[in-house]
Amino acid sequence: TRTYVLEAREALGNDHDACREGILAYRVRTDIDSGEGPVTVQDAHPRTSACDFSSGSFNSLNDAPFRVGEGFTDPAAGLAFKVLGRTAAGEWKVQVTRR
């Protein structure tokens, strides 16, 4: 009923105005109704915002992507990930650990 989704967020296409590039992490729960927040963004920088041009309700998530060297741990799920870097071709390298 629960999973995590990792998305490479880059300033390209629909996200050409992205304030911060990196790995965006979502927790998805199938045991919660759609109106009650089944998808939650794990904010890498919960006390800050990277830009101010989007709607006020999303400003706090403008810098949510995890950058190189940053990561997240969910002890209850036994899951952790860390952004290791990028390849010469621009691909993101992420280490995922299950405990």
C-alpha cells in the first residue's frame, strides 16, 4: 500500500522554470483516498524556498529536490536513498538502500 517514487527534476520541457534541479521524492499510499493526500513530496529543504514566482501554496516545495550529497531515510519503511552525482552524460546516480 506504500511506495516511493524518485524523479529526476531538471530545468527542461514543462519544468524549464524549475528553481532547483535534483531528485524529487514522493511517497505514494494506496490506502488513502485521493482527497486526503495519498501523494506526499519529501522536501529536501523544508524551511526554505528557491524562488518566489510560483503560487504561494507551492513556494515551499520549489527547492524540494535532493541535490548531490543529500538523501532521505524513512526508518518505518526501512528505506533510504542518497544522490551520488551525475554522469558525464548528465544521468543522475542514486543509491537506494532497503533495511
